[in-house]
Amino acid sequence: MKISIIGSGNIATFFATKLLQEGHVIHQIISERVNRASVLASKVNAQTVVNLTGLDDNIDALFVSIPDDEIKSISLQVNTVVIHNSGTCKLEAINSYSKDAGCIWPIYSITKDNLPSHKDIPFIVNYSSAKAKAVIETIANNLSNKVQFLNDEQKQIAHLTATISNNFSNHLFAIAHDICTKNNIPFDLLIPILELTIQKLYTSPPTENQTGPALRRDKGTMQQHLQLLENNPKLQELYRLMSELIQQNHP
């Protein structure tokens, strides 16, 4: 397929690179960030276009790989399939762009300097027409062996759960790392137990894998932990709240 991409950041780089590897033609990279767009365009043998006035819509699909707020603010109308890559935007955000619209959203943390080489990244897809469905499913199945259709509401919930399970947990890792560093404890001592927690998810649901003092109602240990956090009231409150939620989930 002949494909153009609006954007030049992490997601744009991911799709441009992977689509080219799968034999698709990247026609144009459209971005006001000229230097970044030129670098990406040179990698995928595409034209660099500074703004939408230079867009050539004689293509099979147009990817809109830009931040959510920008997706909702640009003015565009083309006669091709338009595909956004947002986990939160609804199809109505791009319905004015084309009668054939849809979404391919990878549930993955993508950085352009460390692109994944595997095809097991889950892709969430949806679409507004039969033409969009055909193009989007073809592209998605080229790039991933885990393609799942979700409607807009389901997709937004999936994005919420990805934020809670990935972004929030990573911030908890950062908190633990900071505490370890301040007390001269190697953080890598925690990595095996973290790896075990992830490994268990392949065979059982999280509720069956819960361990720790909150689950055991070990009030002495919990009080000791709270005392260790006495100089950080917000972390104390977080500890209390998480412990309460664990206990509510395991009465």
C-alpha cells in the first residue's frame, strides 16, 4: 500500500519503519518539525512535507500519528482511509477528515530509538466503514499477530487499564528506586521479585497472586512501614490507601 503519515515522533517513526519493512511504500511524512520529519523521511524514502497544504491524498491510507489534542484540532478532508493511533480519541474525532476512518492503537510504550522487533504487540483496531476495515485489518495483521477489535468505549477503558497497570506501576518502581538509593540499597535486589510478579500473570489472574502484609493483616509490619515513611505524608497516605484496597479485594 501507499501510505503517508502526519507526525514525526515515536509513533510515526514506529509505523513508518515497520510499514516499510513489510513492503508498503511511505509516500510523505507531514510535520511542521522539519528537521525531525526530514530525518524520518530519509530513513523511509519518503517526501518531507511541512504542512497539510502539501498533502497528496492519492494514497491508500493516511496515518495521523500525533498527540491527542492535535488530532482534535487539525483541519483536514481527504478521499482516503484515515487512521489515528490514539488510545483515547474516538472515531468522531476524525470522522470529518474522511468517510473512511479508523484506529490502530498499539498497547505498548514505544520510543523511536528502541523500536521493538517482535510482532506480539497487541494492536487495537476499529473503523467506520467496510473500506476502512479492509485497509486497517490488512495493515494491522501485517504488523502484529495480536489484533483485537474494540469499540471506542472499550478502547478508552483499555487505555485506562494500561495507564494504571503500566504507568502507575512504573512510578511505584521509581519511588522504590529513590528509597533504595537514599539508603544505599541496590535496587536490582528487587528485580527478581518484580519479574516473578509479571511471570505469574501468564498463568493466573492478579487477584490470585497477591501477597504482602496488607493481605496477611500484619498490622505490626504495616505500622513499621508507615513509620519509615513519616517524612513523606503523601507516600504514607498512598501506602494506607493501597493497603485498604488490597484488603477490600481480599475480605
